[in-house]
Amino acid sequence: MLFGAVFTLPSDAGIVLGLATVATIVAVAVLFRDLMLLAIGALGALNILPPAISEWFPGELAAPLVLFAFGGLLVAAAIYTAQQRRIKPDTPPPRTHDYAVGTPRVAVPAAVVTSLAVTVAVLILA
């Protein structure tokens, strides 16, 4: 999905499609409590946000502010997802994979490392 959205980026409709795709992936990641899917959404945001910002918010201060705000939302989503992974459903349906398996001791540092890596990548690419 993200690759298709990236190919349509030169147009405004492509930017909207890309942002909607990233928002959907992040929302599904939080819903399923899946940190890997959240990381994919973060990488998609790293690819789609810079062209969207340069197209819609021209200026020197707009890009860092938008990237900082979205990065903060991603960190908050990662922390929420990591905390929710501890909570098990009361009666899980039979024969399903439990996507919430894992501990916050692994998830929170992984979210911090991912956010730092994205921050460093943004600083290098900007």
C-alpha cells in the first residue's frame, strides 16, 4: 500500500492518499497492538511527510515542527501499544495468533530506538 501511495506523490491527491495510508497503518497497528506494523507506518511517514510538508507548508520552520509533532504522536502510539500488549483479552477466540505477545521491557526500548533512528534520519536528510 505504501509503495503505491509513494508513486502518486507528485500530485496533491497522491499526497492525500499517502497520508491517509500512513494514518490507516498507524491506526491498525495501535488497534492490533503490533509494534512491527507501527514501525512500517513510521517508515512510511518518513517517506511521505517531507514531500507533503514541502508542497503544502513551504518555509524553513514548518518542516521541523510538523515532523516533530508527528514523531511525538508516533512515540505516544508506540508507548500506548507497548502498554496495551500486557493486557490479555478475557476470552481469546480459538486458533488465533495473539499479536499482543511480548513484554513492555522489550517494546518500550524498541519504540525509543525507532524514534531516535527516525529523528537521526530526518536530521541527516533535512
